[in-house]
Amino acid sequence: MIIDDFLVLNENGLYCRTGKFYLDPVKPVTHAVISHAHGDHAVKGNDTVYCTAPTEAIMRHRYQKNAGNDFINYSFNTPFVLGGVKITFIPAGHIIGSAQVLMEYENVRYLYTGDYKLQDDPTCEKMEFVPADVLITETTFADPAVQHPDAGEEIRKLNDFNHNVLLGSYSLGKAQRLISLITEHCPQRSVLVHHSILPLNKIYESFGYHPGKYELYTRKSMKQAGQNLVYIVPPLTFDSYIRAKNVVRAFASGWKRLQVNNGLELLISDHVDWNDILYMMGQVKPKEVWTLHGNGKYLREHFINQIPVKLLNAC
């Protein structure tokens, strides 16, 4: 029987009462099961962190001594038990080391997706599907009006001109994927990366995921117009270069609002869209769906009188 309050939201985040642990807590806690290393899912200062090895490596790089008191990492598809709950990390395809968290208790399977992506991405582990009784899914783009275009088609827009490009990107996950996409689809382009991206690339490479061809940015390079250069920078740097000359500005994101006032629209997302979530449900075949990180109202309306959809972040 599905336990309705198996997971509850409180001031620290999503709590598993039975196992006495948190999933991606928003504040430091005693036992934190971390799906992936993005800052909105992996806070510093937890007592004990359970995660994959790449997630640990990135958290230690970013947070240094404050990363957490103790890390216990597990390979994908290797079960462990926490507070009587059997836990297994399943590849989520979002960034390197990103995991869905399968929790099994009293013959019921609860699958927490964290952030996940179905599109192909050679810079991280490929998404895997497992059956579950309850699917706890992110709903960042869970709107029938949102359908992400093919990432390869989007990046090939860079082939339409030879101007240098100032490309805004999140440093972890998106930047490495962009390097890979440009290497494959825009071979005439040279990729320069911001200094903050370089150590993350090195972590990717240490786990066998080589993004592609890139070099460290130099100020002199970008001042030369028409060199087919792409300079990948984090959001703060992108915003500070609002008046940059001799470049086309673009920001790679699934959010339309981040495309405003740019010279080029690049709708490249590392999250699932509406059709992806429906496909995910077809593979998982849940009896119930619980939603997080966005608005699950469209899913609830779509599956009314078919599958119960509970909005955890509306509780």
C-alpha cells in the first residue's frame, strides 16, 4: 500500500519520514540523499551525504571544507539501505552523476527523479527507466505548450554566420554539453571557456566524459572580430558583458525569458518537456504521480480520473 506521507515537505526540504533522510534538502541536515550537484539540489554543510562519485567530486570542488562532514558514494544500480528504506541510484541523464532515487519500502517503489533529461547527451550517463508505483517528478516545463527543439538543430544556428559569439551558460552540465554540441555540429568554431568552467571540465574528464575541443579564454582572442569563436561564460559574466562589441549574444536555456534582447535564440534545455514527462510516465507506469519543482497542475488536469496527481509543493 502506498504511504501518502512517505515524503513530506518541511522547512528543510523533502523528507522521508520512514527512512529519516532528506532528498536534496534546501538546508543542511543530518542525512542528505543528493540527486545531483547543482546548487539548488546540493547545499553545503550536511552531516552525511549519500550520492554518486561525480556528485561528491563536484560538491567538494565547489564547497571545499564546507561540502559536508561525511560523504558515502554509491555506483548506479547498487542498492543500499537507509533507515529501513532500500535506495538505488538510477541514471537521470541531467548532468554527470545525476541520479534518480529509487526508494523501496514494504513492496512499494517510490521513484524520485531529481532533474532529468531524455535528450541524448554524451557528456553524462544516459537516462534509464525503471518501473515504480509512485513517480515523484520535477515539473519545471510540465506545460503542453512547451516542447523543446532538438539541441543539434539549435546549435547549428551558429553555422549561419562567422561572428564571434558570447554564449551564456550554466557552468555545470550545460557548458560541457554545449562544448560537445559545438564540437560535433560546428567544427569550424573554436570554443573558449571561462576560467570557472575549466575545473568542472577537468572533473568530467576524470570520470571519462570528455566534452570536446576547447581552450581557456584570453581577452585578446575575443577582440578579434569574425574569428568563429564561441566564448562560453556563466550567467553573471554574461550579464556584465551587456555592451560587448564584435560579438553575437546568446544564452542557451529552455527558458524563453532568457532569450530576450539577445542576438540569437538558443533554446537548449537540460530538463524534460511536456512530451518527455508523458513518455516517462509510459515507461515507469506509476499508480500515482507526485510533482515538484514547477507547476504540476497541467499533469493533474491531463490525468484527471485516470491517475492521481498530487502537487507536493502545493501542500
